[in-house]
Amino acid sequence: MSFRFTKLGFTNALWSLIPIFPAWTLFPGVLVAEFLTGKVFNCETSYRLILSISVALILLSTLYYFGRLEQKLAKGKNVVKDSFRVFNLAIYTLVNTAALILIIGTDLACNGDGQTLLACLYSGPLASLSLILIGFLADLKISTTTHNNT
């Protein structure tokens, strides 16, 4: 096994530890939750909905990416690297949002206090670890596929 995707995931995880990334990647989920709170649901329900959507999108996008991984590998090294980096950004954003909501809970997300911002210190590194795990799973899938074809 070459660990190519694990190395890419590790590199992306290191980049994501720069403090600006955890904060900025939380904005899409929080903005959608605030929009839903004002238009349709109460605050707790909108954050639960965002959590459910984030988890569902993590699973669906990972399955979709892994299903098309062999096609991406045929396109060349730079295309694979770029598409994996974009995929990692999407996964990082979704995992970071889900982790933040799980860490602070929907009540604190709605009625936050000074501690809410500190939860970014926990959710960001957890999301970074998920990038390494995704890279390892991609390498595992490639080695399994290669082993089955020979």
C-alpha cells in the first residue's frame, strides 16, 4: 500500500490546524441554521436539522467519492490531488459543523455563552483527524481493489 491518500489527508489536516480554518468552516452551517431559525423552525430544531444534514452529507459524499475513486485515478496525479483536496475541504466543513453541534449541544448553540467559541478548539482538530482517516480509507479501498483485480 502506497499511503498516497493518507499522506495527502495528513498534509490537509496540518493545513486545517491553522486557527482560521476551524472558524471559517463553521460559518456555512451556522448561517443556514440561523436562516432556518428565523424562517421555519425554532433554534434547537434548526441546529438538529443541520446536524442531521451534515452527517447525511458526510456519508453520502464519502460513498460517492469512493465509488468514483478508480475513475479519478485514471485522470492523472494532479487531478486526483486537486479533487481530493476539494473533497477534504467539504468533509472538513461538514465534520467540523457536526462536531461543534455535538460538543456544545443545541441548547448552547442557540443560547451560547463565552465557552461556545472555545468549542472550536475541539471541533477543528477532530475534523482534521477525519481527513487522515478518509485518506487511509481511500488507500485501503485502492489496495483492496488492486488486490482483487490481480
